[in-house]
Amino acid sequence: MSTAKNAVLQSMVRLLHERQPQLLAANVQDLNAYQGGERAMYDRLVIDDKKVAGMIRSVETVLAKPDPVGSERYRFEHPEGMLIENRTAPFGTILIIYESRPDVTIEAAVLAFKAGNKILLKGGKEAHHSNRALVALWHAALLENDFGTDWIQYLPFNRSETQAFLKNPDRPVDLIVPRGGERLIQFVKQEAQAPVLVSGRGNNFLYVHHAADWSKVLPIILNAKTHKISACNALDKILIDAQLPHLNERLEQLVDALRQAKVAVWTDRRTAEHLGSATVSIIEDEAIWYEEFLSMKVVIGLVEEVEAAIVKINRYSGGHSVSILTEDAERARDFMFRIDAAAVFHNASTRFTDGGEFGLGAELAISTDKLHHRGPLGLEHLVSNKWLVYGDGQIRTS
């Protein structure tokens, strides 16, 4: 089975190369029709040469990975002579519901398929033509290798049809993954009958400790905030240690650097008092600390040492990605273990929270749930497990 699945992926790599012009043309239809006005959504919608190269790289990376199905997790020889094994097994059928990003049609399907699962793809209406073109390639690759097209299916449902399917699916669904904003996630959780694994919001925090190397601070913050604002691993909140040396001067440098990068800066009142003549927008509603922006906007606040930073982050963040900047390795380690998030960084940008960057090749989503997996969902995370017990007539008497 592993050889047969890999043959499908080899066909898919070839087809992505051969039919790139048709994919780009389909995407132009979606881009021309898009009227949402949200830059983050538009950025996610685009397919260009770089995106296609990324799709091909994702398929090739998963192709090179070992098959995750059937791996032994546990082995026990029972006193009565039975052999007991626990081995990985496919979930069955996975439904992923996602907005805008047509590259998910590649990443989600390649992972689910190689892990032995069928997948139902419910993409957003804004990427309809792009998703149709990509699924057509999957079907061609499947048929070339004697697989049925039911392994990878596209659901062209509107909202009411999706709602009806979630409540009463017309086929077995073993796991649902909503990948999008808070409204989508709540909609799926409210309506779904099958288990839901949440790919949650970002609202990522970065804490600048008083022992931070200032030469690292600005490049990391600017990368985390501005590199890709539409990504769920983009930075939204910056906490500054009130004991940071040269606090006033460095706050002004930070605000100036963000403004030069065209980032709108908001601060709490205490931070504003340290900025002298620099004018910033003052937070009027504490609820802003809960918000994921997906825009060129950031909030800066002052905190007293590490303990206050941990408390604030664990209260407000989305549990996605958090970073601490410090040269105090012991303090960083304590921070990293006490922060409740899927990925915690030391002296690095939150933009690295990604299946490809973590060596997984691709990701189905980035889970902020704790069951059954947290963080980027790669190939080895799209399996369940089963117990296999080999006996020879044993019966239990105790």
C-alpha cells in the first residue's frame, strides 16, 4: 500500500509541473471575483509561481517520509502467553473546512492520503475555481494509479449546506478540522456531530526580558509582525520588561521602527508615559488584548518581570505561538515550560510555527487543542491507533 500511495504522489508532482498554467488561470478567476476587501484574505487566496513551487515541495517532502500507518507504539508479552501490540491506524475520513487558501487543498490532501485517510475538502467560495482545478489534479493522479476519486473529494457547499452536512453527514466522518477565523471555528464546533480538532486563532505574544540582546529585538519583532500579516503565526502583542535598560530610548526605537514599517502602534497608558513626545494610540478597552489582528497593527504593554508576563500571556493569548527574547537561558527555559501555547520560542520569530519549518514537510493545520495533538499537524499526527492481541485459546479467569 505504501508503494501505491507514493505512486499517486509522484503523479501529483508531475501534474503540478505540467498544469501550472491552468492553475494560475483558475486562480486569476478567483482573484478577479474577490470583493472582500481584506488584505489578509486576498494574500491567502493568491497562487503564483512561488506558491506552486511550495505545493510541489510539500508533496515531495511527504513522499520521502515513511508511511505512518502500522507503526508499533507499544508491545507487551502477557503472562498468559498472548502478544499485545499497539499500532498506528488511519482515522478513516477527515473533513477539513478552510477559508481562502487553495494551497491547503494540496497540503491537507497529501497528508491525509499518505496517512491512509480519505479527506473531504470544504474550501471557501472565494477560492472555488482554484480548488476545483487542484482537486481535478488529485483525481487525475488517483485514477492514474487505480485509486478511486472518493479518496479526495471537494464539497462545493454553501453555508446552509455545510451546516446541514455537519449536523447530519451523508457519509462517515471521523474527524473535522476547521482552519480559519474565530467565526468559522465557533460555527463548526456548534454544528458538528463528529469530533472537532480546532486550528485556532493566533493572537501571538512576544516578551522582551530585561536581559534581552537589543540587537536581536527589533529584527525579530519586525519579522514576526510584518513578514506575513495574514498568517496565524504573526505577532500581535509585545510585552516589555519594565526593568529593561534604557527603557525610554528603546521604547522610542521600537515604536519608530514599527511606524517606519507602516505598523499602527497601540499601547497601554504606562507605556505611553515613557514615550515622551512620540504619540501613540492608547488602549481604551482591555478586550483588545484578546484580539487577533491579521493586519498591520500591534499592541505594546509594560510588565514587571517574567511572572507578570506569563500571567498576562496565559490569560489573553490564543495559545498558538509565544516568544521570549533574553540572554538568560535559565529564565527563558522557565518561561517556555510555563507558557500555555502550542509553540514557544526563545530568541526567534513566531513566524517559524509552521509544519514545513518544523520539518514535517506540510501541515493539515496548526492545532491549539490539546487532544489529540497540539501545534502543526503533520503526517505522523493524522493517525489513530489500535490494539492487536494475538492469542492461542486463552480465556480470562481472574
